[in-house]
Amino acid sequence: MMTERHAAALADPRPAGFAELSLHDLVFGFARNSPFLGPISWRVGPGEFWGVLGPNGAGKSTLLKLCCGLLRPVSGEVVLNGRSLHACPPRQRARYVAYLPQRLPLTHELTALEVVLLARYPFRALNFFESAADVEAATLALNRTGAAALRDRRMSTLSGGEAQRVHLAACLAQDAPLIVLDEPTASLDVRCQIDVLRVVQDRVADGSGAAVVALHDVNLALRHCTHALLLVGGKVAASGAPTDALDPERLRHVFGVGFDPVRRGDGKVTAVVVQTDEAQTCANPVQSD
Amino acid sequence: MRKPGSIRLRLAIGLLAIGALLGLSPGVGSDRAYVGWRDAWRAAFDVAPDRQHLLTKPRTDLNADGRIDDAEIARYVLNARAIGFDHRLARSLLALVVGATLASCGATFQVLFRNPLATPYTLGVASGGALGAMLALRFGLLERVAGVPLMTLCAFFGGLAVVALVFVFARGSRRLTSNELLLAGVTLGMFCSAMMLLVQFMSNERLTFALVRWMMGSLDTVTSARAVELLPFVAPAWLVLIASAPALNQYRLGDELALSRGIRVVRLQVICVVACTLATAAVVAHCGPIGFVGLVVPQLAGRVFRWDCRILLPASLLVGGGFLIVCDFLAQSAMSAAAALTERRLSGTILPIGVVTALVGVPTFLIVLARRTGRDADPDR
């Protein structure tokens, strides 16, 4: 079945780089007439590493899925490089956006290399089996996430951190300029969290792509992200430089937990610490509109 | 162990095994003393049998004069060809096609439902088909329409109708993995069983007996179809399923990840279910519900070959076909072996194929399950 769409997909095997992802008055709701998210307007430019933070249920995962075109907005538009994401054929879209869900897929019976090779699918338009170039790209991606030694191991034998590295390698192997990761650091130890975010940092550093990552750890966002978006009740509470968006006073208001800033010599905030005084910490109830 | 080279070798061995089984099949069946597989092949290539040798066989010296004349040789060659190829090989080819279809549809359903217990009958094709066949029997619809028995047509459309109903009732859930679909399938299956009991209750013994026999499945080429008649229904399904294998691999990763990799998830589900349902309905209509192949063979194929759908689906075709041929050999030989042991006249009877698939499949499967090593042990599959 060689449709027009397939022909178009074949004619454009490589994405022409990343210009910008923009959301225009995006609204999403699970039920009719009750918007869950939005309206949100947002722009992600090349070389930017966005951390998306907010309380549980604020709409972080939903926003990320909208950015990947996995959900259809009620109104508004997601535009990637000047093209509406929903007008884009799925296969072509997959060459621009790589996504890692919050819950990792169950792939126990596969080896790490096989999992990464699966991500090459959007580029194999008509080939039934992977080419040598695909294997090379997959091996390279495994090297970049420090998972080269796991190449032939079965996924069922890997630890949580190792599995996360493999799935991150799959995202890189997809060769998409925009990568969208939903809480990639959840349930990882400190070292693994930093390693994962460093890989993402390296990927976007050359300005050829961008990353949108949902996080729960404010300090990781302060440490690694170039930008931060604070989401509360489906609306943007703040966006911009991490130190501005994740201001301790604002965090206190959003999470209902007191934070103390940790400042460098020049007065710049590098980290926040949850206040230890119980009475003061939980004085404010959690805000939700 | 999991290198592509070794997979290719295994597939080649599998193909050779199927070839060997088909080569032997003209000789398997009752009355082997009269025509063995060598005799059948010799007859096929018009090689004159040895006269002295023919004398040792029963019913060859027709005029009982102690020698074999030319007319008797010609008669023997004709019979050997008819028995070996028109009957026995045709039966094995039917087993090959039916086994391959049930196994590949089973593998596809297990991937689609993300459930190793799914079978080609999960959505109710078998129960609907059985009810259709039973109603045809009860109301005496025994004519043929365009060469196809009405009972077969009733079974085919009964199966399709139940699957359609399952989708109507589970309409609220767009996704195949949802429990609504499975619940609707199981519930409608129970309804069909109850209806069959009711019809049975109101029928005489002869009809009840015929239906119970139908439920056991049969590969008889006299009363049911030949492989060639099934191919138009099942071959397109094979091709569709194998062509969908790369997409099914992505589907395994979960709906969201598959969608993000460019798979149209709902379309893939619809295409695969329609292909499997049509193919399975055709098989059930012609041969009755042959259990166990669709459940066990994909698991065996996955463990012996690989879980990658691009390998799993062709491997299931191969293993399923071979499995059913072997089971059919056993079904045909078991009674003559029992007759030889007990010195009673039992030969000529063929065990129901459904009984043999379970008798062979269950122990094989349990052994494979028990022998899972740490590396192969995976909780979800």
C-alpha cells in the first residue's frame, strides 16, 4: 500500500534540524467543556533544555504528550518548525520528536541492543530488518548513555538505572532533534539522575535540538536545565530561567512546603533545601485552582 | 545463542522438518501394510513396483493365482497414488495450513492483547461458529451452496457475528487491550455455550452426537475442505500479519511509545483483528475448533526462536504447521498401534485431532515452562 503519504515520508528521510516548537493557546480536556490544561502558549527554541515542574496532577505528563502529538488538543495548536504537529503523518512526526513515557515499557525478553534498535523504526520506511547503519547508530547511542556494556544483556536482568540508560539510548538513536522525557530520573539514585540529565545536556548543547523533561527534583532542574516551566493546575505559573521560575517563595506557594535558598558567593541561587522546621514547612495547604 | 545466523539455521531446520513430514505423509495412516510412503512415492513417479514384493502385501493378488500380472500392478499403482496423495498428503497439507493459521493468529492475539493466554478464539469465533454449525444441523440445512456445505457457511458467519457483537458491546473502549473487550468475548462465549446446550437438549441423540464430534475438530478431507479451498481465506491473513510484524514490535512497547514512533495504533489493531478473525472463522467453519495450537505453539516458537515478531510470526506458521501434522500422524496411528498391542480390531478409527493436540501439547508446553532458565524467565510473557 504505497500511499502518497508513504512517498512523502520516503522523500524526506532526515529531519531538517530543529527551529522551534511552539504552543499557541493550547487547551486540552479529558471531558467536554472542562479544560484540564491550558490555555498555554509556550515556545521551545534550539539548544534549550526545559525542565517542566509542578505538583502531581498539575498536567506535566499531559503537556509532554501534547508536545509529542500523542494527544489531540481541544483547541489551539502545537507547531513544530512551522508545521502543525497534527497535520504531520505519524511516521514523519516520529523523525522529529522522540518520547520516553513515565512508565517504561515491558521488554523483558529483549536484549538492550534490540530495544535500542526498535527506535530506528521511523527511519526504516520499507526495510523489514535493520541495516548495519542502524546497528551502528544504536551502538553509538548506547555508548553515549554509558550502557555499552549492557548491549547483549536481557532487559529482565537489568537494574532500574541500567534500564533507564538503555531507554534513553533508544531515544537518542531515534535521531529526533526534539526529545521529550517524562520523569526520566524517577526512582534512580543520585548518580544515575545526574548521568541521565548530563546525556540530555550533551545532546542539546550543540544547538541542533532541544529537550523537554518533566522533573520532580527542583535542584536537578536548577543544576542542568537552561529553562524551567512551573505548571500548577494545568496553567503556567512561571517560565524562564530556572533560578527565576523556581524562586523559593513561589515554590512555597505552589507546593505548600517551605524552601531555603542555597546561594553561591555572588548571591546566585544554586539549590534549594526543604525547611526542616515541621510547623513552618507545612503551614500552607497545597494550592490548587 | 540469539545471533541472526542461528535463527536462520533454525528456520532452515524447521523448513526441512516440514518438508520431511510432508514427504512421509503419503505413508501415514491406517492400512499402511497396503501402501507405505515408499510405495506411494514410487507410484507417483510411475516406477514399477517389484512383483515379488507386491505379493507380500495384502489385497494385491486379486485373482489369487499366486502371481502379480500387469493389470494387478496397474490397479495397485492407481490405488497407491489415490491413497497416498489424494487422501493422506491432502490431509497433511490441510493440517499444515490449519496449524499455521491457528498458531500465527494466536501469536498475533497474544501480542495485541498483551496477554499470553489469548488464543485465536478469545473474541468468540469458536463459540459463534459452533452455535452456527449446531443450528444448521438442528434445522437440517445440509445442502451445499456453490460447493460449500451450508453448515460450513453457518459456522463461518456465526463466528463473524459473535466477534462483531463483541465489538458492538465493547464499543466504549477504543483500545483492544481493554478488559471490556475480553469480558464481552468471554460473556458472549458463555451465552453461545448455553444456547448450544439448549439446542442439544431439544435435539435427538444423532444430532447431539454429530455436534459433539464437530466440536472435537476434524481434518478429514472428505467431509471438510482441502488446503487449497482454505488458502484464499488464510493466506492473505498470513501476509498481512507478517507485513505488520515491525509495527507489532513497536506496539509491544505500549500504546504511547508505539504512537510516538509513528504507529497508527488503532488502525493496526483493526487490521490484525479483521485478518485473524476471517482466517480463524474459515478454519473453524471447515475443521471445527481445534484447540491448543493457538495457545501453545506461539509460546514454543517464541522460546525456540525469538520473541521479535518478525521472527515469531513466520516461526509460528512453521511450528504450528509441523505441530498439527505430527499430531495428525499420531491421531491416525494411535488406534492401529493400540490394535496391534491389544490384538483387537480397532484400526481404521482416527482419534479426534483436538484430543491429540491437547495430549501432545500440554506435556510439551509444561516441560518447556519448567525448563526456563534465569535468562529466559520473563514475568510478563
